[in-house]
Amino acid sequence: MRVFYREAVSHGKIPKPRVVIFSLFLIFSATMVLWFMNGNSNPPLVCYIFEKCIKVKSIKEKNSSLLLPKKIISVIGLEASGTRFLTSILAKAHGLSKHREGSYGFDGLQDGLLVQHFSLPWGSRCECHPSPTIQNVVLPGNCSVPYKSLSPSCRAMAEDANMTLSHTGINIYPQRYFLDIVANKEWYESQGVQQVFVIVLR
């Protein structure tokens, strides 16, 4: 039997064991590369062998999510200072048909660009909420839902941004708030999103 095997190997009918092992290694490596390129972070084979999933936060995961835009231009300023007018001009200048109002829901991304408007403070009427709070981050428009309705991706982003999620309003934000410009900009840029603020003074 051994003589037959050696003869078969020498004539190329049966691959050598080293060739088989090397081929399997190449197939495994190519599979892992394709897995990560498709935005996955937990290879099932690795999880099965080590019983612990490896969390990988790749650049593609940062910027290819359907929730996150590539660039945000946020116009912000005191109420009645012309911020809404400037926002509409910027949106039209970039060929956008609409812009996002504060933390309202929004699903109108075009070419990865979002133009957004904030007033300081932003939200409902002053007499209803005379003491607005400070909101550190406003998540993408698809995340503007009640906490119980948050998708796993939105919930993970909210936790990563250290957001306070105890509000009982129509979404995860307080009814009236001042946006923390620095914290919002830093968080989005940590996600691979370019965040630009246009501050209107009066």
C-alpha cells in the first residue's frame, strides 16, 4: 500500500501532504480576508476554535455602515440668527434636496453627505422646558427612535458615545438641549466621519 502511495505521489496523481496543507492554509487565509472585507468582525471558525469572538473595528466598519454618512456639515447658532436659512443654502449648494433638523429622524443621505441644522438650544418651546440640558452626541437619523426600538447598531453607538438614555420622550434625546459641539465632533471623527461645524453669530 505504501509503495502504491509513493508511486502515485511521484507521478502527480496524489498531492503531497505538504502541498495539501499549504493549499488549505491559502484557502483559509483567503476566506478570512474576504470575511473582514465584507464588514464582518467575528469569523465563525475562529469563534468555534477559541470559543471567544475576536472584535475587530476595521476602517470599513467605521465608514461603510448604512447609518453613518461620510461627511456632516452642521450649521449651529442661537435661535433666530439665520441658521435655518444658511442650512438650506448649503444643502442646495451641495445638490441636496433636503437637510436634517437637529435630532429628528432622517433617511435622505445623498452620496454620503449630510447637512444638518441645530439651534442653541434645540428642541421644543422655551416655556415648556426653560432649563435645557446638554446633549453630548446626536446619532445618525435612523437612530432617532425610542430606546426600546433601537437597532443593535444604534444601541452600540449610543453606548459608545456615553449617551444618557433615560429620557421618556418621543426618542432617545431630551425635549430641549444644547448640543456639545466638541463632544459631537470628536465622536463622529472617531467613527471615521468628517464632521464640520458652521457657527452662526449675531
